[in-house]
Amino acid sequence: MPLNFSLIESFIAEHQEDMKNKALLRRERYRMLSELGNALQTVLKDYEVFETELHSLVIEVINNATSYETLYECHQRAVAGVENFFLEEDTIVDVHDLFRIIRDRIAVRVLELVEKEMAAEGLGSPPVDYVWAGLGSEGRDEQTLVTDQDNMLIYEEQDDAVASDELKKLHSQLKDRSSSGTLVDAYFEMFARKASERLNDVGFDKCKGGVMPVNERWRGSKTAWRKRIEDRFMRSTGLLEPLDIIILTDARAVKGNRKLLDDFMGHFFSTLTNHKSFMKEFVQSAVLMPSALTFFGGFKVEKEGENKDKFNIKVLGWSPLILSVRMLSLSNGIYETNTLKRIAILKERNIIKKDMENALADAYFTFVRYRIINQMNSRDEGGKNSNFLRPDMLGADEQDRLRRAMKSVESFQKFIQETLLFGQTI
């Protein structure tokens, strides 16, 4: 029985006449309320059992895992459990919350085991503080059944002259196995390589776009990261591309010294919002992203190929919403990463009205719900086409819900154009 208010709503609907009956004796009223109480107790007990099992998985199994095979099994078990929870409860926010709790803990345990591997190989413990951060849906706390690696790594400064004796002894070995500069850089390059492989082993697929610390672009000392930001904004050069700047706005600490990330993000957001040309370009890219709706309210579907008669709900629905909300938030100095929280803050600051807040939240839930359902349905295909939806296979009500969601995004994009791009500075 779902942990929501439908039970109470059903009870009220079923007993509405009796509740208005002034002639009911106390024992009759007691019987009715006892029925409700027993049903509620059953729901609450089921919830307590679920939370106990979750705690057991996260705390007792994941925290004490000594092998990547065990962590892979935990991940698979967790995905199956959250899928069943979604089918029972149909709540998007709980799916996000559960995956944050479980996958954060798995990632932390993987990194702890990688540290032990490095030490066992004679490379020592991490020589300085570091922070491992999530990006993309992991950073926004919006994960679903399918996940991949979207991460960055920042570490403290330490040159070779002040490196630990243990690290100095490993100088030649590190130089042979790494292309980085200082010994600390070399250590974390090797750490990132190993971490990426181990995360893949436990079910976190490697990012096809290379947004992983194994890629030099997403790994570096705090000074190196600041220089990358300056190179991009001041000189339009360096490792970071404009798309990388957008990706960075969703960073969230997962393991390590969170102050490293907080300090960097403070500098990053200050630099970003002070460069109006960058902000204007990003806002324009957000409002120009098309939806899957045609001019006459139909759906733009693929005309041929393996996805014939389908459209990509991620590219033509979810992504325009995520990017538009992000850009309006950043333009107003809102640095929250979660999309629903961004929307709520926009309303709290009277940047958008209540009806727009509700429409955007409903659009978000609609897009994510279909993405989760597609992920479940395309499991046998390895999730290859999990973002493609065939609208003519949906009922009329479901098609209307999709249209409303996309129209809400289009209205929001128009609102951003009118408030940020036409005659008003960003």
C-alpha cells in the first residue's frame, strides 16, 4: 500500500455520509476510525520495514564491503529495490533521494578501497586533501535507474620539495606510470584511472563524453582549476570548453574535503555571473532548444531508422527544461543545483509566479517518469534506446500530459526571452 494520502482520501470519500451523520453512536465512530487506524498502521509498518532494509543495505553491507563484486551486487540489488518502490509509490523525488543515498555510499566505499589499493601497491595514502564531486544528474541529485560517471576531482597543493618521504621514494615509479607534472599530480592521475575502472566494475558506466577525472580536464589542483576558469573566461583558451562551464554549475561534493569544492565554486560562480557575454550566450542556447511539439501540437518523431515513429524525450523535453531552469537561476544568483529546488527558489523570490512553478514541476515529473519507465522497458536492450518514446502507443490522457509539459517548457523559454534577452541586462 503506497505511503501517500490516497488511503485517507479514499476513506473520506467512502465514509463521507457517515461522517456527517450526527446520529452515529460513539462505538460506531470508534469502529470507523479503528478501521482507518489499522490501515494506517499497516502502511507505516511497511515503510518502517523498507527503511530498515535500506539502512541494512547501506550501512551494514556497503560500508563493510571489501570487494568490488560485493558492491556491484549491492548496486544491482538497490536498482531492483528502487524500481519496485517506484512501481508501488510512483514518486520521482523518492527515486532521486534513494539513489543519492545508495550510490553516494557505494562511490565513497569504492574510493576508500581504491585508496587502500594504492597504499598496498606502495604508492601511499592520498598525500593531500581532495574532494570527489558529482556532476550532471548526480550533482543535481536527480539520478534514475541508469547511471554513468560524471565526476570531477580537486586536490590541495603540494610540490615535490615538500612531498612526504614515502612519496619521494616512489618518484621514478610514478613518473614511469603517469604523464602528470608534480608527484601529487601523478598520484591523483593514477588514483583517477583506478577509480574510474573500479566505479565501472560496480555498475557506474564510464561517461561517453569523458566527464571523468581520468580525463585531465576534470582533474587538478585547486590552483590548476582556477587557472582553467581564468583561461576560459579571460582568454577563451585552455582545457575547458563552453559546455564544460555549464556542466560545472551542477557540482556536488561526494567524498573528501568539501571546503575545496565550496571555495572553487564560490570563485567559479562569481566569475561566471560577472561575464555577461557568457551568460547571455548560455541563456540563448537554453531558450532556443526545441521541444518535440510541432506547430499544430503533434509530436516530431523520427521518420526512419531504429527509432522510427519515436522522439527523444531527453533531448526534446527534459534537457530544455533543465537547462532553462538552470540559466534563469544562475542569472538571478541562485546557485542551488537541484532542478525542483531551483524552481521553488525562483518562486520564493517572485521571479516566477505560482502557476509557472506548478507547471514546471509537473513537466519535470512527467519527463522523468517516462524516462524511468523507458529505462525499465529497455533493460533487455541494454538501455540503448531508453530515451526514445513512441507517442502513438500512449493513451489520449498521457499524450495530453506530454503536450502540457512541453508547452510549459516553451512558455518558460518565452518568459526567459522576454525577461532576460529583450531590453534587460543579464
